[in-house]
Amino acid sequence: MNASILFGPDWENDSVEVLWRDSGRAFCKLRRNDAKGEKHAFIPITADAERPTLESINRLTHEHGLKNYLEGAWALRPLELVRERGQTMLVVDYSGGEPLDRLVREPMEIGKFLRLSVALAGAVAQLHGRGLIHKDIKPANVLVDPSSGRVCLTGFGIASRLPRERQAPEPPEFIAGTLAYMAPEQTGRVNRSIDSRSDLYSLGVTFYEMLTGSLPFSASDPIEWVHCHIARQPTAPSERLWKRAK
């Protein structure tokens, strides 16, 4: 894809390959016709092709600010935040892999699930060992390299260095994170602080989706998502798989 299509005429000598998109940003491989060569970067985007929001740019800036707390063994580590020709880009140290959400559309074979889940749990443990809470763990923020079995985390735009914090009871559509994977305390509707256990809840939702090919809950609007995580019990994975096989 020619870069000028996405970013305007100043980019006509560049080419961009969009590898994937999620939550207001695109992960791109940029090939330059100069000595700078090739690099990989997250670039904020909007669905209506207007200018990216300040929030999406701030999330990239926040992720870049955490680079000294992240290690390449378990995280997609930021390298630099670049402002170039009116476009903000978070350049990262990418060496391969694809988002886990591409692999969870069907129930995962149990051996593969065990290998990936152990590696993913290890990455989360390393994250918490550095004093960070991710607050948005989901398959789209997990990279898997099938050839090596390496798993790493990304999407640190709302990660926190605080060991404990409170979420104000804002309207659900304005709460940072992804409601389908969100721990109840992150919604601000329960009398409990956000801490590392909140990530474990999201990790459990991710494991459920890996095993069954579907989320534990379904909802049609943000309020219903909040209700699901606070008041409902998910169908057991074995029952979900049995119904799927019928």
C-alpha cells in the first residue's frame, strides 16, 4: 500500500504494509526509499479517516515512556516515538509473530493451548515483576511466534506503575480498556481496587477464548458487558465445546 493513501502526499515515496489493526492503531511495516530502510511501528488511525484522536496519540506516548520497564524476552519493546510529516509513530523492536486473536477463532488444540498459555502466563508474571499492571490483556495484545513458540505482550497504552488504584464509576463507553476482557473492579462498579489480579482476570478470559473459540459472555452494549462480568457466571468450557460440537 502506498503511504500517501493513508498519510497524505508527503509520503508518496514511501510504502506501508498494514500488518494488523486494533483499537485505534495500525501496526505497519514501513519501507523507505532512503538510508533509513525498513522499520515497524504503531500508527494511530481512525475509522473515518480523520485525524487520530489525542487519546490515541497519548497512549502511544505513554507506551513509549514505559520502554525501560519492558524487556524484549516478554514484551514488544518500544524503541522511539517519532513525529514525522505530521504523523506520530511508535517504532518497536519487532522480530516476528502475529496477534493471538488470529488463532482463537476456533477452539485451540489442547497441546498448543498448554504451550502458549504457559508462555503467556510467564510473560504476565514478568510484567508484574517489573511493577506494572497491563489493564488491557486480550488476544489482540499478545504476539505469538509459531516458529519459536515465543509469546510477548504489547498494547501498554493504559498500563500502570501504581501497585493499586481506583476506577471512578464513569459511563462504560469511556472506561479505558476492552470491556469483553475487563475485570469487574476496572469498571468502577465494585468496591475493589485495581491491582495485578485484574490482569489475571483478563488472562482467564483469554484462556477461555483460546480453549473454546468464543468469549465467556456476549453483550450488545457497554452496560450489558459490565453486568456480565459483575453478575453472571460463564458457561463451563467443556459445556461450551459440547454445544459447539452438536
